[in-house]
Amino acid sequence: MLAAEFSNSDYSRRLLTAVDAMRQILHTEPIKLPEIVVVGDQSVGKSSVLEALSGVQLPRASNICTRCSLELRLKRLQDTSKEEFATIECLANKEIKTIPNFNDIQEEVIEMTKKLALRKYSRSKIVHLITKYIEPETAIVLHVIPASKDFTRSESRKLSKAYDPNGERQLIAVSKIDQCDGAIGEKLQGIGSGAMALRLGCVAVLNRNLKELKEDLSFDEMKNREKIFFKTKALFDDIPEDFKGSEQLVKKLVNIQHQRIRLIFPKIMEEIKQKIKQKKAELKLLPTALTSEIACWAKYNELISLDRDSIHSKVNGKYDYQTTMNEKSSQYVMKLTEESSGIELDNFISFELFVRLYDGEHHIIDTEFPYLSNEIIFNMGYV
């Protein structure tokens, strides 16, 4: 459905196609692209909302829960005579499977789910995963919150507040609307107890119930039932149409995504240009390719010569750099060495000079390496 709305405008479709192409190419680069991130507590209806937006039925079975991020991409085929198909791509092993029958998707997901075991300490990992997606300013966060729940107590809302405190890029899909109370009208409009005044607002959606899921109620039939529900329930008589139904949610998301892409696209292009410039500069620093045996031998002899010269210099006490002293400390040591010079072995400083240098710096060793400091004192005969 979301893809269909985008497809109504050639310009919108081209924008979305360009962003999807960049996402595929740049997924390993730190360039953030516009996206809608659906988040919510456990069993709040996230899958139902995604199904309503995409028109694609997601896997449902016992003991299945989301154990990794799910990314849905919908594309319109130019050849409408072709049958619909799905591809499942696992980024971990770069495996791509084409599935001609949508009913087989559930088996694939169940099989992949077995590989991801959840443990008691997994909550922090899940939080980290969510924040990874909601933190970028390019992300629109769609919270899925049941109608009967206090919107302000949603865990996903609490996480988002850290990155978007004013709620500029958040909206709520109010799920399980058939379980709402009498104050739902005010809550949808950001008024009263348990509501949130978000700039992008709220939209109520009706989920398929267990009976409808078992009967495999089609999405078209579900849309009709949803329309009848909002028309016949007196609670929603005074609520504007913009707040009711999955179709309104789709229109709102399409409009938001369209505006975000147009706003962010120039910045993204500039980031890509800068990244290309950086990569070209890095390529120039790469050594010339060795394409012949003669070139390889010449490079080998050059490296051997450099290594030999480096070892020879160090044997004779000539160093290109000092790893343990800054310039000021080096000058200080040289000054003390000259002042205390006398009859002594080459390359060995006197015990008195060592003590003098140690007394000036031992507080640093005491702080960072107390055990080492005690060992030095012991071996110097202080104790």
C-alpha cells in the first residue's frame, strides 16, 4: 500500500528508487538515509501495522518473536504480467534467496529464528539495536502503541526521547483500537492524560483479530471492516478523518517521507561527494602496482636496503624519533647528563643521575603504575 501511494507520483517514485539504490550501495558507509523505523513493546501489533502498510502478510507461528531487525523494501515491477515474488537477504552471510511463493516465507523466517537464541542479558542488546536505527536525524520513528495504554509510558517513546526530545520526527500508530476507552478522541489529538503532543501526530488503526488471522482475511476485506468500524462507533464521530484508519496512516507516512527525502537529499549528495573525494585521495596514496617480476625484485631490494639502514642506525645509537620523551624532557635529560658527566662507561648513566631523573618523574609512575614504582624503589635499595 505504501509503495502504491508512492507510485502515484513519478517524481516520488524516482526519489524512492534513488534512495533504495543508495541504501543498497552505501549500507557499509556511515551515510544515513531517510527511513521509517517501526518500534514498539512486545505484542503491541507491530506486525499488523507493517502488514497494513505493505500489503504483505508477515510470518506468524508459535514461539516466533523478532530477534533481529526486519527491513521491508517494496518495488513495483515494470512488467505487470510477472508474478509477485520475495527475496530474503541475510547480511551476516550475504545470502540471498528468491521465494516465488509468499507462503514459504514463514518457513524461512522460522528457520532463521532458530539461529538467534535470546538470553536473559539480551535486553541491552535489543536496546542497542533499536537506538542504532532511531538515533539518526534522517529516521522517522513510528511508535506502535495500543489504544488502552498510556502513550507516555511506552518503552520505545522513552528511548526516542533521548535523541528527539521535542518529538519532531515521531508519530504514533495507535493499535488495537477496538480495545480503547472513552478518552481515545483526546489522546489521538494529543490532549489529556496519557497523550503525547507530537508534531507528526497519531493515527488509529484496527488490527486483525485471531479469528480473522485464522480465516486468512484479505487486506482488502480488512480495510473495509476498518472503515465500517470507524463509521459505526460513536466514539469516533467527532474525530477528524486524518486520525482514523490505515489508509490515512499510509498517506501521512508517504507525505512525511516525500518531504524528508526532498529536504535531506541535497545533504546526502554532498556527503557522498565528500566521501568520493576522500576515497580518491586515499587511492592516490596507494603505492604503484607491481605488474612484473623485475618490479617486484626492485621493490624487494629497496625494502631490504631500508631495513638494513634502519638496523645499522639503531645499533649506532641513531634514532629517527623518541618514543618515551617529548622534546622538552629530552633537552632536560641531555642537560643533566652533561652536568653530571665524568668517568663512566659509554651509553651508561651514573646511579646519581638516574636517581635525580627518577625523583623528578616518579609521581607519574606512582599514579599510573604503583606496583612498578615499588619494584623500582626496592631494586634501587631504598627499602
